[in-house]
Amino acid sequence: MKRWYLILTWLVVFVAIIFRFYRFSSRWGLAFDQAHDALIAREALRIKKIPLLGTFASGANIVYGPQWYWWLTFCTFLFPRLVISPWIGLVILSIFCVFLMIKIGEEVGDRKLGLILGILTAFSPLQISQSVNLTNQGPMSLITAICLWSLIKYIKSGKPIFAFILGTGIGVGINIHFQGLGLIFLTLPFFIYGERSLIALLLFSLGFFFQFLPLLVFELKTNFYNLAGVLNYLLYERYKTGISQNWFNYIFSLWPDLWRKIAGGNKFTAVLQWLLVGFFLFRGLLKKKISKLFLAVLLGFFLIFISLRYYQGPHFESYYVFIHPFVLFLSAWLVWQIYQRKKSLGVILLIILLATSLKLSLNHYRVERNGIYPLVKDWERKLIRLFPGKKFAVYDYRSLTKDKTASLSLVLETDNLIDDEGIKIGISRCDLLPKFTPLIKNGYCVYDLSRVKKENDDWQFLNPSEIWKATEEWYYNIK
């Protein structure tokens, strides 16, 4: 049986690899944010500096920690001549998440639960789509899985090392994206169900606070810039941009749609799953057959569920990546419970979830197109023909096409064709500069700025060096 379990485990991982790399060349997303982050990694390697800051949060005047950039820099270091090296690194994180979910199911229940949880994660439509979206929300599902696994291992074994991993995971999650704040709620089941150990508490705290050392240095250098941003957001900004929901819409509109995109099914089956999970939970509690490991995961999810109701801000799907492991776990647990009582019904439910997940993923494969990369690659080829042996400095007009310009900068840098003193190339919408003749006209216009650019005009410099300074060194000017 052990041999078959290993074979099935790697088969599930292999399925995850296929789904995440299928049509990869046309699916990996390239836009300004993605090019920006990839360029930070490349510039860090070029100038041999470690990023000490992340990017700005979208909803507040707050800066993230640098951990996301550390991972991208490492991936770029491994494959420096591949423009897609950071994207491959993100897919690897998504695949490892599938393996870790198998282990979580195995720890909480048995090998069957592990395989069910793994296959649901491998098929998950949002897991598949997020695996090629190079933003700092992408790794959040793996971070949550690491936190859940370490929480479960600590409760089972009482070994302090797992408390350290849990604290580190929560700290990394918050530093990468503020949806990681929800992982703080895992500390309650950590204290309730885990062994009360001073050493474990100390290691948990060390793991957590070590992740904030770069931001602590930043705070001391900037008179607590982030602290001021947090206070400003809590007191003022969240009321200007916040989007509040009532309980009915929150439960029966947002969550069923999110649930089906994570674990399969439809809105009806999502609500049905909640009811059945509640039924088996109530039944198990009466018979005292619910493990504290399941209750620990459920308590963490319940606290996050309540807190998200009061979240005031954009409700993009990418802001909920950290809850994917909770949803997948509860769906798998339900299938497992039914399978133990009636195998045929458990298999039917699993097939329904997988089939509907596959249908959503097929829609993703058909719709997703990477249109920017072929465009800027074509510009690069034409620039090489026009200026053989030369390097380039790129500019964007009024920041209106910076997604294309930053992407061109990334492609040129990957091929060692970027230089701050190189030939000045500008990208713009053609209708904005009708008096000038472009070098290239292909949807947008590419100009030789020696004929167009004037001092202090509207051209924004977007070479890797400038993007690095704007992200990592801007605070040097703060008095």
C-alpha cells in the first residue's frame, strides 16, 4: 500500500505540473507590475545588492517587505538568460503547494484524505490561473499551506521547530502581501490546541519578528513611514475607498462564487458543501470523533471568515489567494467523510468537483493570452536591425503605455541590450505625437528620442536602474 501511495502522490503532482505548464508560452502574464518586479530582480543581480524593500501596497501608503523580491532574484540567478525565470519560479511554488496539501491531509486524516486534498488542489481553477500571474499575491496559498502544515505538526508533536516555522510563515506572508494579516488568526488554535511551551513561544516570536528586520531598519531611517501610513489608512483612507458588504451578500454572493473557483462545483454545490460540513461536524462533536487538528484548521478559517466581512477595500480574487488552502481542505474533508460512509457517493462528489474545475480551467486556457510579449519582442528585433550592435535606454510618454515600455525594458535587459547611456527609445500612443515619424509603428509607436525628446518633458525613464531607484532607494530623499 505504501508503494501505491507514493505512486499516486507523484501522479497527483505530475497532474499539477501538466495543468500549470499547459500552454504556458501563451499564458504567462506580462504587464507593468510583472515586468517591474522581474526588473527589480535583474537589477539586484547586476549591481550586486539585496533588495531591502518591497513594492507599495495598492490601498495604502505602505511599503511591503522584500521577501517576494528575494525569491524572484533567486529564480533569476538560476536562469539569468530566460525572461520567464521568475514565472517558472512561481509555478514551482504552486506545484510544491499541491505536494504540501497532500501532506496536510495525511496528517489530519489519512492517506486517502491526503490524495483527495492533493487532487483538488491540482485541479483548482484559481490555483492554476494564479500560478502564472507574477504578482506578490501569487505565493500566498503556499505560505498559508506552510502555516497550516507547521501548525498541525506542532499540535501533533509539540516540537518547537514547527512553532518557529509557523511564526516565520506568518511573518513572511504579511511582508509579501497584507492579506497575510489573516494568518495571524492561526495563533489562537496554536495556543489552544498546541503544547504550552515557553521555548515554542520564543521560537514562534523569533521566526515572526526576524521577517520584519528589513522593514524595522526602513522605519528607523524614515521616521516610521509605514506606521504613519497604517494610522492614516485606519483613520481616514479606508473610509474613502472601502467597499462594505452586508452579511447576506457576503455569505451568499461573494463566497459561493469564490468557493467554486477554488474547489470546483457551482454556487449551489458550494452552499450544499457548507451545510454538509456543518452536519458532519455537529455529528462528530456529539460522538466526540472530531480531531483537534481539524478543529484547529476550522477555527483559523472561521476567524478569517468573520474578519473578511469587515474588510473595506477591493474584493479582487487575487486578494483571497491566502484562503485557498482552507477552502480546498474543507471540500476534501467533506469528500473524505462521505467516502468513508458511502464510497460511491464520495467518488461521485469528487468527480463533480474535478469536472467543474476542469471546465473552468479550460475556459482559462482559451481566454488567457500573453499579447504584450510578442509585441515587445517584435520591437526588439526591429531595433536590433535598425541599430546593430547598440544598446538602448527606454522611455514612456506620460506613463500611458508603461506596461509595454517596462516589458520592452525587461526583454532588452535579458538580452544585455540595456544601457542608461544607450540610444534613447520612446514608446507612446501614436495619436499623441502626430507630428513625429516613428521608427516602428505596430499598434503603438516607437520613436528615436534624439528627434523628439526635450529637456523636462513628459517622457518617463523606465530603464532597470531607474525602476530600482524608484522602488529601493526613493526614501533616501526623505528628510
